[in-house]
Amino acid sequence: MNTAFDRITINPGSMNGQPCSRGMRLTLRRVVKAVAAYPDRDELKQDYPEIDDEDIRQALEFAAISLDDQILTYRCSP
């Protein structure tokens, strides 16, 4: 994995300090949600022309390493 996130910016004065793509007002959360909502990459790029493949790759990688490997136990109700 490439951990040099050169397209991810964090500015406490913008977007409440949330990680964004290339200093735009486009949070990584929004990028990841867009990828999930648009399985067709071409359709995603039509609605979000400012996002390119490297933005998507870095957003997904950042999200993946931000997840905790903690194991949670869930009880199912009958």
C-alpha cells in the first residue's frame, strides 16, 4: 500500500478539519460514499468531474487504514 497521501489535505479551518481531496470542499467521506453509490465509475465521473482515479484510490486506502481491526461480538435477537 502507498501511504504517501499527497492528495489528502486536512485543514482545521475548512470542513471542520475533515480530510478532503486536494484541498477542495470534498471530504473523503463523500468520495467513499460516492464510490459506493455509483458502481459505474463513468457515471460517478459525470456527476463528480473533479474526482479522478487517484483521488478515489487514496480515499479508499485512507479509509481502509483508518478502520480498526477490533473484533465486535453481536447478539442476534430471536
